[in-house]
Amino acid sequence: MKYKNNHIKIIRVIVLLFIFQIPFSNAQNLENSEFKIVPFGEGGTKKMTYDRRQRPQAVLMGDEIHLVYNGGASADAKKLERTVPFATMYNLITGKFSDLVQLTEVASKDHHYGPIIWADNNDYLHVLSGCHLTPGTHVISKKPASTGTSIMDWEIAPEIAPSLSYPSISHIFDKQQLMYYRTGGHRSSWTYRITSDEGKTWRTPINSVTDLN
């Protein structure tokens, strides 16, 4: 279900994305290039994107930037409201955004639930959201390098772990991906899980990497 207003506009809560007006492939010209501030989302009531502990929140694929954020609150919100994860795509050539796509029906006031996004080795997009002492919701695009036009263009993926907080994903050796996260509350441990089959299964070490107890 797409958000009712697909027009990108600046409202009470403003989140900005700095995007160069020329393709990234022309890196040698960046120093002399102009850039602009582009608003990409609306309807946030606290953190539309989380800080760097949860990353990435955007991925560059060719001439397109695919990005995710929490939105969907009313424009005249006077207090914290429930939000849901959205995805959109910015085309570096046309300078235009695609439609906003709501990725799950899971709504929450918890700003930790902010989504992260990554692409696997086959260029399918993965989004993980709703993580704060929870397994969260992991979805995968049905088409490579595409956010689609509705929630129907995404499918639910296998659970990564029973409890994740502050997830971050990295590509590592042998075409694998590594998810680093906190396992529980403030004094719990941090660990990682690795997938070698594009997110179908995840393995973890016996002992946590960092145990704050």
C-alpha cells in the first residue's frame, strides 16, 4: 500500500539528502560541480532515518539511489505517531524520485524500527526494519535493482535472528554478507551473522563478539 500522497514535499519534519546533479561516474568533475538539497520523504515524527549504527539506509546501483526511511505520520502531528518503513528511488540522470512504496504493515512509535537496505550479489534489494529487541521484518524485492510500485513487489524473507537491535550489514569475502547487531538490552552482547546464500540462511559464532556483562 503506497502512502496516500506520493508528491515529495517538505513538511513539519524535514529530512534532506545531498545528491550531486551529475552521475557519480563522472567523479573527476565532482569538485567543480554544483549540488542541490533534495527532500526525499515525509511523515516522520522523530527519526525518519536512524544514525550510523543502523546502516546502510541507501544504496547506489548504476544511476539510481535506492533509499529507505520511516514515514507515514500525519502532516499535522502534534505528538509522536506510528510510522512505517518506506522505500523510494532517485534517478541521478532525470533528477526524479519514483513512487513511495510502503514495505510492511508493521507500524510503531519506536524510532529504532528504522529500516536499512542493501543489495545482494544478484542485485536483489533487501530491507530489514522493525528491529529493537525483535527479529524485525526482512523483505526482498521480487525484481533486481527495483523498489517496485507497491508492497506486492516485495516478499517476506527468512528471519535473520530472534532478537536484533542496531543492525548493520557489510559485504565481505567470498561474496558473503555480514550482519552485526546487538542481541538484547543495553548491557547485552554484540555479535554477527553471515549469509553465503543471499539471505536465505544465517550462521553465527558460538560466543558473542562483545559481551558487556
